[in-house]
Amino acid sequence: SERALSNLVKNNSGLRKLYAYSIAVTENTIRVISSGCPELEKMIVYEASLGDDQKSYADVLTDQMMRLLANGCRKLRKLTLRYNQVLVSDRSLAALAKKCRKLESFVIDYCDKDGGITDFGVCTIAHLCRNLKCLNISNGVITDVSLIVIADQLPFLEDLSLEFSEITDVGVYALMNRCEKLARLIVHNSDSIETGITDNTACVIANYASDEFRSLGLGFADITDEGLKTICFNVELSFLSINGCSKLTYEGLKSCFCYLDCLWNLDISFTDIVGKDVQLLEIGNSLPCLETLDITDCFSVSQESVKAFKEKFPHCKVNM
């Protein structure tokens, strides 16, 4: 609870690591943490699962909370903030970047504030937090500008996730060309731009991906079967998300099975890639290491085929 966490912090002024659920990390708690934990280096906030009697507005991250944290905990190296509601803006990201320049990992969950996080906030972090190796920001107005600045300022970045962004081939090229240690990349193509992520990105990833590159997410991209095959042939993936990629077909995915024998996570949500029941079973048979399969809003997949899949592959979690 909020009170229990506040008491814990007050009695442990030398705290360096803190793990808590979001429902307990309120503005009041942040004030206590900010004033009482100057040595804090790692703070992980997990999104709480709210009961029927709890409202989401009681579990919210705000700009004020971010600024308070930045002012008092300037030695932060790893910061993860996951809340039921995230109402932050560039202003708090800039405050964090200015005060917490030792940051190595910054993860913030889906931003619910329209236009809250933009290229300005991301670029400020890239400019000031030069030790950053992991940057995950979801649902901001983030374009190629951010990727170009990240490529220039953070060449040692290992993990970048910008879900629901507005990225094109230009940004991916700049990033892959400079960030030679990149092991995980998740970007989204926006419906609001005419040119986005295409097979040119596939060629770039195939040619520039490091030996450590294992995780790729290209959301709502305009890549084709040929582009997907180019990636899978050249990069040994353990995680692949092609959610919303409407140009991909099952035959295209099937042609990549022989290159995906180490794949443990496959996300084909919001697509019509799987159109027949037998195809779902074929995915399980062809990908022996698969632990998670996401078929959210794959309307061609029947309940019967999902049931048959779960019975045959009980070790694989199916998200719907």
C-alpha cells in the first residue's frame, strides 16, 4: 500500500533498489522517495491489477511525479514506470534527462496523453543521457527525427522500443547504420504518413543487424513476404512481431519457418496471415521453441483451432 511503501522508504534512507506496484507509488509516495532516497539507482514500478472497486484514475503517472523523482533521485540508472494511466509530456522527460544523466535504462508504458511525448522529449533524453542502453517509450508522436538523433547520440544503444510511432525507412536506416550493438528493435509504421516501413527496411536490417540482434517488431509496416524472408534468412531471431502487417501472407511466413527454429515469441495479431485452422497447427509443428503466440484480433482463426493448438502445444501460451 501507499502507507507501507512510504514507511519502508523512511526507514531505509540508503535504499539503492526499489520494486513496487503502481497503486502504491503515488505522488505522495514519490515525494517521500525523492526526499529520502538520494542514493536510489534502480526503480521498477509494475502496473497494478486493479479490482472492480478501484478506479484507473487512482493509478496514474503524471508530470509532477516525474519531476519530483528527478529532483531527488539523481543517481538513477534504471527506471521503469508502468501505470494504468500515463499522463506525462515532454516537459517531464526533459526534467528527467537534465537531472538523471546517469540513466542506462528508461522504460515508460503506453502514454495516454495525446501529443504528450514527441520527438522533443525523446531527443532531449538522447542528448543528455549518453549512457543509455535501453529506451522504451510507447505511444508518442515520435518520428524519424528521434531515430536520427538517437543514432547520432547513442551509438551503443542495445534496446529500442517505440511502439505506436511514426517511423519510416529513413529512420531505421540511420539507426541500424550507427547503433552496432542493437539487439532489440520495435517500431511502428503510422497510418498518417504515405511512406513508412517497407522492404527497404528489411534489407537494411538484414545487412546491418549485429550478431546479437535477436528481437524485432515491425508494427503495421508495409513489408511484403519477400522482405520478411530477407530478414529471417539473414538474422537469427528469437522474437518476431509483425502485428498489423497487412501485406504479409501465410505462404510468406511459412517460407521463413526453416530460418526460425530458435523463435520463442511470434506476434501476428491484427492480421489475416492465418486463414485456415490447419495453418495454426502447422505453426506449432514448424516452430519447436515457440513459447508465446499472439493472435489478437485474428478473426479468421476459429475457437476450435485454438483449442486444438493448446491441446497439442500446452507449453505455448496463446494471447487472443
